[in-house]
Amino acid sequence: MDGAGSTEDYSGVSELFAALASPVRAAVVHRLTERPWSVTELAEELGVSQPLMSQHLRVLRTARLVTASRAGRRTTYALIDEHVAHVFLDAFTHTQEHSG
């Protein structure tokens, strides 16, 4: 395999999957595969408080899965790149095909 050596080489991918381990964060990433969303929109869509949504988004930003852009008081979140969408959607499709 290309570039695979010690287990330290896998820390980044482990962090990525750890960030997606929360159902709320997975749902956020799924929504962001469609379009950018604001914190308020995501909180309302997923039925969680805005402070809790902000915490989840912080985890996703720290894991370098999403990016934020501000326009006045409104912060909009988007996936950092198309790789994130592909990883998530492939995993989601896999779980749907093999659930039950």
C-alpha cells in the first residue's frame, strides 16, 4: 500500500471517523453534502439546541471536515472538500445496504 507504515500513519483517518461517530455530527455532514447550512438551520433541521449544534460543528472543524464563513452575524458551514462527501456517502450507502 502506498504511504502506509506505522500505526501513527492512521491517526488522521481515526480522528476523521471519531468525529463522525456521533449521529448528530453524521447527520450534519450528510446535510452539508447537499449545500452549505447555517448553525440555526442545522439546529432547527436536526432538533437540537443552537449551543449544542455549535459544539458539534466545532468538533467537525477541528477534524478538518467542515469550514465556516461569516457574513455579519450569520455563520455558514460547508464541507471542506469533496473527499469528505465521498467518504461519508460511501459509508452511509454501505450501512444502508447492510442494515438488517
